[in-house]
Amino acid sequence: MSPLALSRLAVFALWDEKRRVGLAVVGVVIGVTSIVLLISIGVGARTYVRQQFSGIGANVLVILPGRVETTGAMPGVTTGTPHPITIDDVRALRRSCREIKEIAPIVLGSSHISNGERSRDCLVLGTTAEFEEVRRFHPAVGHFLPPDGQMSRGDRICALGHTVARELFPSETALGKKVKIGGSSYRVQAIMERKGRQQGFDVDDLAFIPEPAGRRLFNARGETRVLVELVAIEEEEKGAAAIRKLLKERHKGVEDFTVLTAGSVMDILQRIVAVLTGALAGIAGVSLVVGGIGIANVAIVATTARTEEVGIKKALGAHPAWILAQFLLESGLTGALGGAAGAALAALGVALAKLALGDALPLETPLWSVALAIAVCAAIGLLAGGLPAARAARLDPVAALRSGGGKK
Amino acid sequence: MIELRGIEKVYPLGAHAVHALRGVDLTIRPGELVAITGPSGSGKSTLLQITGCLDTPTRGSYRLLGEEVAGLGARRLALIRNRILGFVFQSYHLLARLSAARNVELPLLYAGVGRSERRSRARAALEEVGLGDRVDHRPSELSGGERQRVAVARALVTRPKVVLADEPTGNLDSRSGEAVLELFRQANRARGITIIVVTHDRSVACSMDREVAIRDGNIVKDGAPALVA
Ligand SMILES: Nc1ncnc2c1ncn2[C@@H]1O[C@H](COP(=O)(O)OP(=O)(O)OP(=O)(O)O)[C@@H](O)[C@H]1O
Ligand SMILES: [Mg+2]
């Protein structure tokens, strides 16, 4: 008998039992849904971290004012009242830390920007020439801002992101033109290359002004964050320690700032993912077991209710292996069906979460996780169906036929 | 073709075993039309099942087409049932979810016959039993007599050497029963197929060429039906 004919018989039989099969599959569906969701979150978290540090480079640290609680809260949530990280702190770090290659202060805020009638709100970064190097973000045309120390609060020059430049100057180049940012006039001396979305926001939708002007615009006492590029990637922990030591000294012994390394962000995320993993793995495990029992139940009921069928097939000369294969195929298919349904449900969940969360967490459902889920469920089905199938295959044809007696 | 020698069947049932057959000797030649008769519980079905390789004897020798089958394994017996034997049961034993045609195709499927040949042979077999217009009906959409004719078509479609039937007319009225018997006689006459029918209906027995009567697991009479009575 050909495998095709065999699987057609199996599908026939499943269709006959669709209600019972459906119930049995519920557990498997829940299990698979949680597994695939889990993998999606795990992969998403990893992508998130990669995105956070992409374009910056792995040997880059971020210094934030305030203490970041590394116990569960997402990075960026600060507690306590910090001393500001001043431009003098930045200069001191640049002077005395041998591990530091470049250091770029950033004052960040949102402001109104306009060219005559055309205006919009966008994120404005007050920073220095070092930003260009650390972030590997260069102008398409013109020259970026001057280096730290070579500009004053009075400097009225800016660089525009690709999107901002296009929106404010749709029909001509922005280079050399004047724009108004927060009430003051700035001359555009660079338009940045196109980069698209990074770190959760559109870096083409930014405007850059000198760091002192930024502090004045946002009325800031210190930097919003400081990007540090280290000399060597292996220096990450050493560099972070040196920075911490120096800044702590300058802040009167209080560690009221946070040094984020790629590794530390990974740690935090991994802790979060681990908690989620535990919960979901529990659900997944329990429901896969329940699902397996469900399939086993259907298989037992099927082989018992269909004893007559087994008897008939045996009388007609079906090889015992065929009987075994058919029942195994049925329970395997049942499992795979549950796996596929669960994967589809998880994909739906991921799609909905994406709509709700936007880009906050880049969830992904890798194809291999779906394939894995279906394979695992098929295996569970085969295992659960194995015993009843083996029993059916060994059934004595005479006894099996007698069970069906009476009418039919 | 069928040689049973000293066949015994014992069902171990707790303390006292049931001796369903107590040393049966029976020879059936190719092309015979045989009725097996006897009171209820005399061992008719047991004898038919052993002859049909559905069951194995506790003791004795059974040679089918010269091959000793008493000690064969389940796989070999399955092959023999598929290639050499055909069965018809009192309660039809059709698969409820398959159409008449699919039911008839089933033994061909197990024999490894290709799809298109399966189709055409099943259709031909159904036409032969007068159900050419019922091929797509499910068993539940057929009368008892029609169901039994589907079962006959299924038994004949593999071109067996022997067809074994256990009370094939037991659930049918006399007219449908007669139609089924006529199909057997026709297969016997036209193709020389050996037919063995278990029955306790005198008129059925009398329409066969030979009657083997059993009582308490022993053959008590063997000969032309009229003489046995
Ligand atoms: N699986 C079994 N286990 C125990 N005893 C059995 C079994 N099958 C049959 N028997 C016994 O063997 C004897 C013969 O049974 P069998 O079915 O051959 O009778 P029968 O002649 O076909 O009767 P009926 O006309 O009622 O069908 C009976 O006493 C029966 O109870
Ligand atoms: Mg009987």
C-alpha cells in the first residue's frame, strides 16, 4: 500500500472524529502557542539589544545620569536625584581615561523647527563633532558640528537629518539656508546621510545643534547622555570601571549615574526573558503533557471504537504494519495539526502585539520555531498514539470482528 | 485444496476449557460448493475461521493449496487472506465512512494494486453484483441486501480461490438472501471459485452441492444435502 493511500485513509479517519480530535488538540495548541511566543520574545529581545547598539559599535558605552535599577525595570528608568553629568565631567573623562577613544556629550529634547511657513516638531540633539565618529553617522553633504571646546553658546549652526531637511525644504537644498529652532535662527551647514530607524526612533528625523546651544535651548544643567567609544572592545569592563571610578570621585563619592555596556543591557534583558521563559515554559510543558494525554485518549478511543474496522482490514489481508502505520499516522497528524494551529495562533498573537507595542520590542517569529513546534507535536502525537496503535496492530482478527457484531 | 487433519480448537476459559473443535478431518476440492451446518455452538464459525486463516488451530494440520498454514505467523496469514481467500459475514462488516466503491477497493489497496486499476476493478465487481448505480453510496444509504452484495463484490474483487461466508443470509429476507446465494453459485459455476457457506437454514444448505454437518465439534455427516437431512 502506498504512503499516499495510507495517509488518505488516515485523513478520512481524522475527519470522522473531528470533534474529539479538536478537543484533544487544544492542549497541544496552547503548548505550542506558548513555545512559539516564547521564542518570538527571546529572539525579539536579542534583536532589540542588537538594534540598541547597532551603528554604535560593540565597544561603545552609554553614560546616563541617575541610577538605573538593574533589577527588572527596563533600561532607561532612573531612580534618585542625580547630579547632572556636566560638560566638565565629559572633558575630565576625555583627559584622564586612557581607555576612552572618543567621547560625545548629548543634550536631548524635543523642539519646534521651522522654515518660514513650514514647521514641525522634532528631536533636537545638542552635541559635538565627536558624535559623528562615535555614532558612525556622517553628513551626506556639508560639515558636521565643530569639536568640543571649539564652539560657544553663541554658535548658530546646525545639521539636519534627511527627513527634516526634506520636509522643511521640499524643493531646494537646505544647505546654507536658515531654520528657526526654538525661536533662534540657525544656519544649516550639513545634511545627514539616510539611516532609517535605529534605537527605536527615526534617526533621519533629528536636528543637531552645538552642545552649548542645546543646553541653553533645553535649559539643561547637564548632559542627557554621554556616548563613549573605547579604544578596544576587550576593554569594555575595564573602561566602564575606570569611568565609574572617575565620575564617582567627581560626584563626591555618589554613584548617581549609570554606565551601560552592551553586556549589561544584555544581562538585564536576559533576566527579564528568563522570568518570561520560566512562566511560559511551565505553561508550555503542562499543556503539551495535557495535549499528549488528550491525543493518547483519542488514540485509545479510536482503536477501541474501531476494533471492528481493524478486524475487517485484517480479514481483508491488511499487513499488521499497515494497521500500525495508519493509527500512528493519525495520531502524528493530530499532533502536527495541533502544532500548526498553535504556531498560527502564536503568529497572530505576535502580529497583534506588534500592533500594540509598535517598535518598542521587535518581536519576531522565526520559521524554524514553527517547524520545531510542529515536529515536536507530531512526535508527541506519535508517542501518545504508539501504544494504542501497537495494540490495534496485534489485535486478533476473530475477536476484533466479533466486537462489531449485530447490525451495521 | 483444503485439507484439515485432526483439527482441534480449545478456548482456555478459566478452570474448564471449551473444546470448540474435537479433531475435524475435512477435505475440500477446488470448485466445490459446500454448506457447513449444525446447531448453535457446535463449532461452525470456529471451523470457518480456521479454514479462513483468521484463526489458528490448537492442534492438527491444515494444508491450503499444499502449504501447511497451521503454524504460520500473522503477516504470512494476512498475505494468504488477501491473495487466496475472500470473506462474507452475517453482519456485512463494511467500513461505514467509505463509499461502496471504496469498500470494494480496500483489499486491492492492501494487495498493492494501482489506483486506476483499483477503480475499474471495484466498479466492475459492483456491476457484477447489480450495484453499478450504487458505487458512491455509503453503507448507511444501502439496504441490507445491497450491503451484503457489496460485501460479496469485495470478496470477489481480488479473484480469490476460496470464498468463505458465515451466515451470509442470516440478516436478510428470503429474496435478498436468494440473490446473494445466486451470486455465490454464479461465481462457483463461471469461475470455479470454491465456496464454503456456514448456515443453519435448511433451504440454503439444500441449494449447495455438499453439506458438512457438525455437532459438538465433530463432523457427524458429510454428503449431498438431501441425504443429510
Ligand atoms: N473466543 C472464544 N472464547 C471462548 N469460547 C469460545 C470462543 N469462540 C467460540 N467459543 C465457544 O466455542 C463453541 C463454538 O463456537 P462457534 O462460534 O464456532 O459456534 P457456531 O456453531 O458458529 O454457533 P452459532 O450458530 O450460534 O454461530 C461455542 O461453545 C462457543 O461458546
Ligand atoms: Mg457462528
